[in-house]
Amino acid sequence: MPVFRQDERKFLFVHIPKTGGSSIERAFADVGYKTLYRDGRVGPASWSSIRRCTPQHMHREMLEMILRIDQFDGIFTVVRDPMARIRSEYLWRHRHVDFSVDGKSVEKWTAKTLRRYGKDPFIFDNHIRPQVEFLLDRALVFRFEDGLDAMAATLNKKWKLGLPDELPRLREGATATRYSSRDVEVTDRTRRLVTDFYREDYERFGYRT
């Protein structure tokens, strides 16, 4: 949930993991916005070790408890096809180890991860939580597939933010591995698991299963 502040104006970006959030944060920083409620430090010596999740990945319930939502000049978020998010997450979770993108390996990891979510919804820094649980009533919702540049143009027109016409492209998972999300194979069972788990996301945001 990074908060972008410039002069007296404050904007809340509800950062749903694996939806291009790092590119958006960089774009705001590049044009002079201060970023609050973000902490990228990890490891045993960091504050993240005693948090349920980092500030930038808090979902609606947490945001409404901590922040005065009505005090923001604008609120926005980006959503993404649930299957694309899982494929991207698979790469990110394996960036420091040798791994395979074959269908069976992906299926095994997906099944295990969704089971673990049942015991701890904050697993992987809140990365697995359904996107509908992040939505705030006032938020403008953009689809990742429609392009972050189009999102920036809309935000500039509405709030005069001064964002660049082309946002930086930070492809963290692909940069850290030799694969892109498209390389991650999806079996029929994986597709069923993801479709069932993220049913509300598919229905709310109009993605095809």
C-alpha cells in the first residue's frame, strides 16, 4: 500500500503483488513523489521478520484499520489475470534455486502453495491472497493487460500527476531467472486449481477461465 505524497497531495496505491507494482512505484519516485508505507528490506534482521506482511502488500482489511481512507486525494490499484500472476509468482519463488518450468513441477508447487494458504493467508508476503480482498470502494481499478502506460495516462488526466508517458519496465521475475512467465507450463490440474481458488477474481474482473 505505498502512499505517494507531493506537497499536500496524497495518493494511495493498493499494490496487489505481481501486477507491475514495482514499475509504478519507480515512476512516481522518478517524478518527485515521496513514497511512504513501503519497506523492501527482508531477512532475519529486518522489521519484515516480525510482520505478517510488508506495508506495501497490505490488503483491504488491514488498510482500513490503519489508514484514514477518506483523507486521500486518490486511490488506485492494478489487477491481473490470476493464472498469469501464479506463473509470475512461480518464477519469483524459485529465483535463487535451480528449478524447472515443466507442467508437473508447476502443478506440485501450485497445489502445495494453495494448501499452505489455507493455514496462513499471509504466505509469501500476502502474494497469494485473492485480488478481490485488496479492493477499496473508492479505488480506480486498472487491468495489467491493458497496459501501465494507459493507466498512467488516465491518472494524469484525472489527477495531473505528471507521470511519464512510458513507465519503466521492471520485470523482476524474468530478470532474476532465465525464463518469462509464458515459459511456465500449466497442466489441466493446475488450471483447475487456480480457477477454483481465484473464482471471485475471475468473475469480478472479467478474466476468462
